[in-house]
Amino acid sequence: MTAEIWDVIVVGAGLSGLSAAHWLKKRDASMKILILEGKDRVGGRTVTAKLPGANGVDCWDLGGQWVGSTQTHILKLIKELGLEVYPQFNMGRKVHHMGGPTSKVRTYKTSIPALSPAVLMDFTQILWKINRLCATVCVQDPSKTPNAEELDSMTLHTYIEKHAWTAELKEEIGLCSRSVFGIEPSQMSFLFFLMYATAAGGLLKLLESTPGCAQEFKIKGGTQQLSECLADRVGWKNVRLGCAVTAIWQVGYSNDSWFTFVFPPAKINYQPALPSQREFLTQSMPVGHIIKFIITYKMAFWREKGFSGEIVAGSSTECPFCVTFDATSPFGNAALVGFIAGQQASHWESKEVGERKIAVLSSLVKYLGPEAASFIHYEEKDWAKEDYSGGCPVNVMAPGLLTYYHPSLRKPFGRIHWAGTETATQWCGYMDGAVQAGQRAALEVLAEVSHMTLTTEEQEELQRIQNVKSASKQRPSSKLVYLPTSKSVVIATLTIGAVLLLAQHQNTPQKWLRFLKQASAYSVHVKV
């Protein structure tokens, strides 16, 4: 039997791999592309389930689900594919419960929880320091960040223990780490945390559902259809499901050789072997652990009671989840979505589904009322048990990896070009980063096999990526963050503190709030 010859083989039919294949096809329709996927579906870490709701069966996402207005790559793709977005519901009171099961349950209506004055001031000074550090980070080449080795030698936990004043803020940071990364602060490089926040446009962008933030919009019909629509464009005949790649042999480097995209993580035998730095990097990036659940209801009772559906709960043996949101569909089917993450996921994964469900519902009754017990359907997905993913939402870097091994993250190896959201420089870890990384890898291959199809702008972009190390601007020292002047601390703390205190009172004139927020942003970034 004659073997088929392909110009490009894409390993992985997730959003990044299919974006790469789609981009290649758009630029060169004659290119023969094969996509190999180990799972029985496309979508990677996005999967949409059809579940029973109040008005019949509807679609909900059990994987990645949110996009934001500053995520330009994914929004352009959504528009191109003819899909629509709708806003995350966030009106009403939010529930905030930290400090253990016996502590007081509080509610708030703004983007800032009802923190005590001491914790609020602590949050202010930590946010100020982190924002100043983010302003010095070189996302394209983190080793160019001032004091990179020092920042990469510590974990997020180490930094917070050193600089936070209150136990409650330390607990808040732990919850943020679990909900954003699916891991604990002690597992992640502090420099990686800074790079991740910088790639999103700032720390608060990762945490909020307000305009421009990570949880701003959802996609009508679910996110898995992004990959399904891309497979339609590339051609399903070129997508082979249930075809896990176990080995890649590179032989010959003639002009008509095929190229391969590999999207980490993947347990693949390479011949010749990967460079040691790349191999170490692939084996040393732990993935987050998240169990995501959807609960459908006859009606959105929380809305009628004045709640937004958002609950933020600290780690405890009674409440499994760390955060929930309103998940009512655009067709009016009421639902809540929640996340059991990090150490909570590790604790609860060993229990039966029924036991987790009872604990989740019991906690919802505690926070939202007895109506939470009367549900239509409960569905959950433990991403740690997902083949070829092993976790969700992103692979992170432990201390020491960024400064010593990061250059290997995107560097091609022979005919292998790397993509995946972990390799992105904008919104890495998100669907937007997956699309950006896929398009960047596609441009790299086009430069090799079909150079004439690249525009001048694309050629310049590739040149910029290739020269990023030598072209990276040397940034000023970030030591001021560790030894701030008294003047800088007073300005930042008073300005931002005033904003946050006022923001907790809903009757504060909005114009005055906007003015103070602009002033606080200036205080964070100005050199004093």
C-alpha cells in the first residue's frame, strides 16, 4: 500500500492545533494537512455537554468557557466563524466566605469583596507591588526581566508570605491561585505568575467579569463548536480521531519535507531525541487540577433573591468549591457553574460523585437558600482524569524553569514547531492564547514551505520573534518594589485605598469613582 504524503501534520485537534491548520489552509489552499487527535472528539480542553434544563436540553461548557473584549485573537475567530457571545451575568449581591466554616458569611455588590480595613490596606499594597513588577516583565523573554533569577527562584506563596501582612489576604491569594490556575501558590514560580498576569493586561483582569476581563463573555452554543467549525473549514476528512501519536521520526530536511506541530503536553518518543532543555521543560510543567460542575434549575431563584450567583469560598472540609457563577443559558435555562480546584480537588476527587454532589448542594443551600436543593440535573467533569490533557486549565512553571528553560518553549526543533496556549505571549493559558499560538506556529511553517504567501507585516512579525532576545529592551531594576520609599507607599496606598473603600459603597457617585480609579492607575505605574 502506498503511504500518503502530507505537507503538514498537526498533532492535537484542540483549539490551537486547529487554528494553525485553518490558518495554513487560508494562506495556501493546496497544502495537504493531516490532523491527528488521540481523543474521540475535537476541542482539547473545551467540551460542551447537552444537559436537561427547565425548557428542555441545552448546551453548557464543562471546559474553557469565557472570553473577553481584550482577547482579540479569539474574538476575531468567533466573528469569522459566525458565532455570537453574550455577557456573563454579574448583577446583584455576591457571597464572600473566608476564614473557615464558622466565620461570618458576607455579601457585596462591587468588584471588591467586603474586606476589613486592615485586609483592604494589605490588598492595596500587595496589588501596588505586583502591578509595578508586572510593568517590568518581558513576556516574550522573561529572562530579560530585572531580577529574573530572584523572582523565578521563589514561589507565589514565598512572595506573599514575605510581603502580605494579614492571614486573610494570604487565604484570598490561595483562592485566586486555585480558581485561575487550578494549583496552590506553593507550586508555581512567582515570575511565571507575573508573566501570566502581564500577558492578560494585569492581575485584576484575571479575576473579574467586568469589561475587558477574563470572565466577560460566553459563547452562544458553547466553546467546543469553535473547534468543530474549524474542523469543518479544514475538512473532517483530514481529521483523524482516536489516533494518538506515540513517536515522531524526523528524516531528511529537503524542501518538500513535512512539518509537524506538537501541542504540549504529549508523551511522545522523538527520534532524534528532543534537546535536553526542551525535554526537561515538557516533563516539568505541572497542570492544574479542576473539577467543574454544572447544576441546572427550573428557575434562577438566586436572581429573584438579589444574588448574582457568584460565590467565593475559602478552602474548607465542608465546602468543596472555591467559586461559582451564574450559568444561565442565553435561552433562559437557569444554571450555576462551579469549580473544585487545587488542594480541594485533590481532597474531593477520591470521594464518590454522589458525596461531592451532596456537599456542593449543601454549600449552595447555605449561601443562596433552600431553593438550591431543588435542582434538575447535576453534571461534573474531573479534568485530571481526561486522557491526553491530564488536568485543566493550563500547565504552569515551577521555580527555575522560566529563566533556564523558557527559550525552548517556542524554539522549533527540526521540522517540529510548537504551539498551545502555554506558548502564547497574550492571554497565555486562555483560548485567546491558544489561537495566537496556533497562528504564530502556522506563520513559522509558512516561512519554511510557502514563504511567498506571507505578507510584509507577517515577515516582520516573524523576524521580531526570532530576534526577541537581542531586541528585548533592558528594563529598569525592580528593586524598588522590595524597598519602596515611604512617599511611594503613602501615595499608592492612600489613593488605591480610597478607591477601594469608596467602591464598597454603591451610592458613591460614579464620576468620582472613575476619577479616583484613573488616579490609582497612575499611582501604580508612576516612578516616585
